[in-house]
Amino acid sequence: MQYLWLTLVVVLCTLQSVTKKQYNVKHNGTNAFLFTAITSFFAVVVFLITGWGNLHFDLAVLPYSIGFALSHGSASLGLFLAIKYGSLSITMLVSSYSLIIPTVYGIIALGEKLKVVGYAGIVLLFISLFLIRVKDDGKKKNGNFKWVIFLILAFIGNGMCSTVQKMQQIAFDEAYKNEFMIMALLISTSILTIASLYDRKSFKSEFVGCIPMGAATGIANGITNFLVMVLTGLIPTAILFPVISAGGIVLGFVLAVAIYKERLSNTQLVGYALGVVSVVLLNI
């Protein structure tokens, strides 16, 4: 049964990117803050439901929740806009590289040792980054300035989410997981909602249209995070996280090609394949 849940996690991870892409295709959303606010709201609803009757809040967790909220908001906003302005498949791949941030944190701050496969993963990561930006004729591709900026925002935000989450789990001996996420997502929702009001015209015109895709993204995000917490006690980490990361990247690539007709050069395909291997090695 646990591997059925693992498959669902891979599908839901991919779904979050596809719903963002689909919303941009259909509505060309200009108020990214609104979409991400709705996403955060529905994600917190999932955690409230799954933790109902067993929640015990501690204000000592609040600083970590604030840190996660800022990281989560940056990641959500950056990914939404990166998908809008650039390639879905490459955006998903590069965003997944963000796991290098908690890896570096673990080495520097916690004294963790990186395995040989981890160093191999880092080398392949940099090779992949070089190759996916180059066409077969040697010219750079996906150099859109907005895409690069928002992809960097998503990369840093995603990486810091995992880092702050790791810090909280260490500080509280893995307690208050649901409470930590609920406070963080409520803070994120509040900040993003306030930010979305900067353009009241787009807020009013896009609000109703945002709800279906925003809700789907948020629910998928909440269920994904909940199932990952459950599966960590059922499936070895060496299997769980490589499958989630690589599976999401591969499925995302298939959907990007099949639905949105994205085409990568042969050089980029090699870089993409090396990127998948890199993510797996870094997760082992």
C-alpha cells in the first residue's frame, strides 16, 4: 500500500506545476500573489483536517514558522512566474536542484558527511545546468531574464523551505510538524493576500478564476507534504526521496512534451537526463 501512496505523491508533485502552467495558459494571470495566496490557504486546510483533534501549539515554534512562511511564499511565487515565462520541464528540473541548499547546510552547520555519490551528484548538477542552457548549435536557450530571475527565487525559496524545516525538526525532536506547517502557511497566506491587493483591479477580475487551479495546487501540496511525513516511517529514505524527485521530474517532462509541446535539443536532453541522475544521487 505504501508504494501506492508513493506513486500518488509523485503524481501530486507534478500536478502542482501543471496546474500553475494551465492557469497561466488559460488566464495569463497577472496577479501571482493572489494565486499563491489561494494555494497556501488550501494547503493549510489540508493540515488542519489531518491534524484535527491532535494539535498542540507552542509559540517557540513560531520563529521557524515565520522563516518557512517567507521561504514558502518566495518558492511558490517564483515557481508560478518561472513556469509562466519559461519552460515547464526545465523549470521543474532546476527547481529540484534546490535540495543542494539543505545539503550544504547539513555539511557546514551540522557536520554531516557527504557520500561519494553526493559529490558525483553535485558534479552532474553543474554539467546539467550547462547543457540544458545550450542548443545543438551552441547558442544559449531559455535566457529570458524574467524566467531566470524567478527561477532563482524558486530555487532559493525551495531550498530554504527544506532547510528551515530541518532546523525545526532538529530543535523540537521532530515534534509539532503539523503545528509548524499550519502556522507557517497561515502566515504565508496572510502576507501573499495583502501583497495581492496591490492591484485591486486584477484582484477582482482574477479572484474567481484563481480558485479552481489555486485550490487544486494547494490541496495537492498539502496532501503531498502529509503523505511524505507518513511515508518516511514506511519506506527507506534512500528509496523514498530519489523516487519522489526523479519521478516528478520525469513525469513533468512527459507532460510538458505531450501537453504543452515543449521541445528540447539533443544537448538539452542529455543535460536533462544527467540532471535526473544528479537529483537521485543527491537524495541517496
